[in-house]
Amino acid sequence: MTKRKNEQAFPENGSVLFIPLNKLKKSPRNARKTPHPKADIEGLAASIASNGMLQAPVVEPEVTEGKASGFYLVTIGEGRRQAQLLRAKRKEIAKSEPIRCLVDTEHNALEISLAENAIRSEMHPADQFDAFLELHRDHGLNAEDIAARFGVTPAVVKQRLKLAVISPVLMKAYRDEELNLDQLTAFAFTDDHAKQEQVFEALGEDADREDILSALNEEHLPATDPRAVFVGLDAYQAAGGAILRDLFDDEIEGFLTDPVLLHRLAEAKLQGIADAVKAEGWKWVEIMPRLDHSMTSGMRRIYAGAPTPSAEAQAQIDALQSQYDALCDERGESEETEAELNRLEQEIADLEGEDVFDPAEVSRAGVIVSISREGEAHIARGYVRREDEDRKATREKGPRQPTDGPAPLSDKLIAELTAHRTMAIRNALGQNPGVALVAVVHAFAGVTFYSHADRASCLEIRAISAHLGSHAPGVDETAAAQDIEQRHERWAKHLPDEPGTLWDFVLELESGQLLELLAHCVSATVDAVRTPRSSEDAKLDHADQLARAVHLDMRTQWTPTAESYFGRVSKERILEAVREGVSKEAADNLASMKKQAMAEQAEKRLQGRGWLPPILRMPEPETSEPMAMAAE
């Protein structure tokens, strides 16, 4: 009789039972030890709520000391048990909800659990896209309905519906693994199948997502464009402009579809700023959304200078300066002394006033109002066009030969005589290094600061400054460029207004100042840009020698970022950089990432490590035998 009762306590293999949810436990012999992702359980709970439990969990009775405990261990279907527990926690079902289960006491629990999890073929994502589309199109379910049934967000459903209607040519390439999902989402930015296929054919299957987006939006402008930042997206949309947004990347603000409207809005906003600046008395004010430095290279630039103080103000400045100098001579390390020096400096600065432009110069100079790379208004004052230069001094000099008296000399004779004079000057200059240095500085300064004027030097020296902005947009706004501009402005404020008096100015400079001016002028002539057409190996070799001579360290001048470097090179180069700058392990951790994510992570990993691409590193010196100058 006891044996019959025990047999009845154990259900038969293959039987179907409805077991209360709170009587189900996770099997210790379940092969899956890592918990299911929370999102998966959420999705499964939503699906069960909509469609019921499509597949019954496989269970076996729990046995304690040879007796059935009344609980059942879930061998297959632990995710379904977790989903039902989540529904019970949400009060959607009772904790004792009957769950249809299949009893298996014949097979090894570990083996069938492993088979359930390991021997399966995941649905291709494209099939899921098509199924979502059919639910939406043929069964009338909207994104919110579908999201509720599958435990995802409506945004995810909209993304999958968008992918479902992509060009069949691209979808086939995706199914055939010629395209990855990251690339496919980029093509989904437009609904134009012909455009999608055209870009796919042009870029091929190795194109990055960013390249695809750029190609699809050739006629549109990214929301990060300086003009868009300057105008503001709200103002652009208020004026009727549309923005295409990327469903698959929240960080991308989208593309502006009406560049003409944006340009008009930018110009209107710049014009308002220009009108205010024109009231300062400038001869002209020009708006230029993108400042073209090549257009201003032929103009002279004037700068604001310190105003002339009144006699009373000058007396106060002198008295304060005397106190400042005396305090510096007896200066200690106390905070009180430091505070007093700061106070005196501020009082002197207040009396001297802010720098001002010469009204006479303002009346013939102009201003360019543009947009900086950061999307802010940039006001550049003090440009003088060639036609606005004062030619009075030149005209007053008159002709080289007198107009009265005997007949003038013939051109041939003049050339002959001045040739003899030139030879004599060359000989004398060759024996006078000091004057030769002054002549070189004068020639360079004449071109650097008075490019608008007639040639001011008889030396056959050409100081040509290549425009770098055409090779590297934004290079004119780097820290190095700002240093050069500030140095140029300091010298420009001290140099005479007219090139005719430049020689006397240069001649009076002390040797240190002379060399500083020479260094500034010479620096503007450096051209070490490498292009596909660069064939002057000797010139580029000299650039390497020059870099070593000035101890150039590009780590203080340039930093690799996703925008400036990593996003513009191959994934192999990104990994190579991380291997060099961090470690092989760090590179291996990034190897499976998509291009944009890899570029961003590389930027973070290499931040502060001083890594540079080979082309920017200090070149190794070439060994050569020193050459000694032969003595006469």
C-alpha cells in the first residue's frame, strides 16, 4: 500500500501538469548559470501577456530524502518562469497562477538544458523587421501596440519598421552579410531607394556609417555646422526649415534640409551685428559667414593702440609706476605685497584706458564679420584694402630724374650705371654682416607687414606665406595660429605706418629685437605641407631638420580625437594606435566595436598619453659627417 502511494506521488514521464507558479523552482542542474538579461525577461513577460506561454516549461519533481517535496524544478524554460514571476510581482497574475508544464524524468536534466540553450538558430534580424512590418501594415498594430507585446520601446519598433522598408537590394546585401547592421541603419536615413542603391554602389560594402550619412546628405548640412549653431535650430525651424533626424543615433542632431534658408538667416543675423559695428565709423563692414584668410592676405591690418593720456593722467601713472617699481625692489613673499602690486597694476591699467583705433585709420579701414568654428560671431577689425591706402607720400617723392635742365639720361645708360652701383653695394654689404642682417630683416618685414605697398627693398628676397586653411580647415583658429596672430599684432603696433620709414626703424633696433622680428617674418614663410603633388623631397627633408632645430613637440600642439584623427582612419590604424599608446590588451578590447564607437573609445584611452601618428612625431636625425669650413 505504501509503495502505491509513493508511485502516485511521482508523475509519469511526458505528462502535462498545471503547476502553481509558486511551486516552480530553478533547477540546480540547469546549464544556464548566468542570469537572463533584464530586458529579455521584460520582453518575454510582455509577449506572454499578449500571446500566452507558447511553449510549456520542462520540469522534474523535486525529491528530498527520496520523497516528492511538492515543488518542481524547471529544467527548460527558466526565462519563462522569471517572466511569469515578474507578471505576478506586477499583480498581473496570482502568485499561484497555474502554469502548464511538461514532465521529463527520463532524460538527463543537465544534458537537455544544455541542448535547449546551445542547439538553436537565432532568427535573422531582417526576418524580425519583416514580421514587425506585417503586424503594422496587415494587422493594424501601431508602434505602441507592438512595443507592448514584445517588451521593447516604441522607438525600437519604429527603428525596425524603418529598416523593413529599406531597398530590397540593400536588404539582400545585409542578409548575405555584405552589409552590417550599423551600415544598414545609415542607409535607412532616407526612404529614397534609388539614392540608397546609388550610394551603396559608389561607396561599396566597406564604407563607414559616417561616410554613408554624408553621401546621403550631400545637399544637406549637419546640425553641427557653425552656421546652424550660430542661427540656432529653433530659429531655423521657426522660419520654416526642416531637420532630418537619425532614428538610430540620438547623439546626432540631424541634417538641415534647406541650406539656402540657413545661409539667409545667418547673413541676416550677421548683418545686424555689422550694422552695429558700422556705427563705430569704419569705411566698410563686410559679412563673410566663413572667413577666407586668403582673401585678407593682400590687405594691411591696423590694430588698436594705447590712447595718449592727459598730462594729469600721465602724472598719476608715473607716480603709481614709481610705487610699483619700488615695491618690486623690496618685494617679499607676503600675500599683502602681492595684493598691493595687483592693485597698482589695475589702477595703472584703468588710467591708461583700453586700446583704441586711430580715427584717421578707421575712416579708411574696414571690418569683416564672420562665424567662428564654434558658431559664434567673430569680428575682425582693421583691414585696409589696397585701393584705400594713402598714396600721398609716394606721389610727393616725384620722379627719380629732374624734369628741367639737360636732357635726361637714356634708359640703357641708367641701367649700366646702376649695375655698377649694385655690384659695389653687394661687395660692401658682403663685408658688413650687421648691415646685411638689417637689410634682410627690412626686406622680410616689408613683405610681412606692408604687402599692400610697393616693393620696399632692393634685395631679391621673396617672403611667400602659403595659406594653410585650404589643407586643414580650422587651422587658423588653433593655439599656434593665435600665438602667431598676437605676435604679429604686437609688432604691427610698433612699426611705422608707411613702408618708406621702415628702414630707419629697423636700423635702430637692438640686436635682440632685430632677431625677434626676423624670426617672426621668417616663420610665416614655412611650408612643410605634404600633398599628393609634393615632389620636393629636399624641401620636406629640410622641414624635418627645422623641426629638430626648434625642438618641436607636437604633443603640445595637437591631440588625436575621434573628429581630428580616429574617425578618419581605418579600424586597423585605430587599433594600432591603441596598441602603441596603451597596450595590446586595450586594443583587443576594442576590436569588436563598430567604427564610431571604436574611435570614441580610442580618444578616451589615449587621452593624456602623448600618442602621435608617425607623421607628427619628431623625425630621427640623419647621421652625417660634420663639414668644416675651409680657412683661407
